[in-house]
Amino acid sequence: MPGSKTNQKPTGKSARQLLFSEALHHKRPISTITGPHSPPSPTQSTTMSDKEQSITMEKILQEITAVSRRIEGMDASLSSLTLETKSMRLDIAGFQTRLTGLEHRMGSLETQMTTYRDRDQDLLYLRSKLTDLEDRSRRDNIRLLGIPEHEEGTDMQAFLGSVLPKLTSLDFDPPLEFQRAHRVGPKRSDTSSRPRPLIACLLRHNHARQILQTARKQGPFRIGQHDI
């Protein structure tokens, strides 16, 4: 019936009022009343934002910690490299010191070698002079074999100066002169044994040369019954 109140439908506004009243009466949350499409409350939004910020900060702290550890590892590596570099520098300095010492020693050895070479040259020169003098001395020597022992008497040089011109038939001008004259070997008491050789070094080389040339041409000389 048009005039009856029980058959009238509630309007939208009165229905919402009834729902709020029921919620307040039964103490239910408004979200269950308003439905799933109702907007979140400011408290819920703030709570979710804080959680996200906390998670983000934890991640940042973890990354910072990892970077810090990597930096610490790099610092340790750099410290090790620094120590190795210092050690290498010390080794290089030691090598340089030893090399400098070796260079000084080499310079000293080169100086000594130069001195020794000069001395060797001097020795070679002196040896050459000595050889020449020995050769000259030998060229002035004559050796006489077969002259009986004690035939020369007490003056060997006077004996030879007298007998050699007679044996060679040479006229020596100036007269024969000797640097030295002597027999070779120990004295012999037995007159029957072979007489010792006699060596005479003449003062003038041309006299020695004339005597030797005459001896080669004329053959052995004789003193008494002895061939000379």
C-alpha cells in the first residue's frame, strides 16, 4: 500500500548511517563495512613507508660495509707493496754500492796492469841487453884445449900474451890484452890425466876473431908434443 511505512526501501544515505551505527554498536572496523575498495588510512601508509626506509637503509649499510672491507683489503695490499718496494730499493742501493766498489777495484787493477806492462817492457829490454852483452862476451872468448897443466905458470894472461902470437904467427897491434883467463874445473894433481880447458876473454873482439879464423885455417897448433 502506498501509505504503509514497512514496505519503503531505505535511501542510500540512511543505509550508510545504519552501517556506521551497526559498526559502532558491534565495534567492527570500518574497512569491513565500507568494503575492500575503501582507501588506506594515513597510519597504515606511514607504517609501510617506515619499513621500506628501514630495508633500504639496511641494504645501504651492507653495501657500505662491503665497500669498507674491500678498501681495507686494498690498504693491506698497498702496505705489502710498499714494504716490497722499500725492500727492493734497499737491494738496489746495496747493488749500487757493490757495483761502485767493483768499479774502483777494476780501475785499480787496470792501473796495476799498466804498471806491470811497463815493467814487462823494461824487463824485456834488459833481457835483450843482457843477451846482447852475453853474446858479445862470448864472441870475445876463446877456448884452448890440450895445454898441459901448470904450463901457464903463475900468470895466465902473460903466458897467453906470449904464446898466442907464436902459435898463430900473427902480429897483434896493439898487443893482446885480456879481460880474464882461467882454467875450467877443479885442479888435477895427476899430470897423466887430460888437462883442463883454458878460457880466455880478450879485450878486443878483432883479436879474438883473428885467432879463431887462423885456427880454422891452419888446424891444430902444437906446444911441445901437445896439440892445441
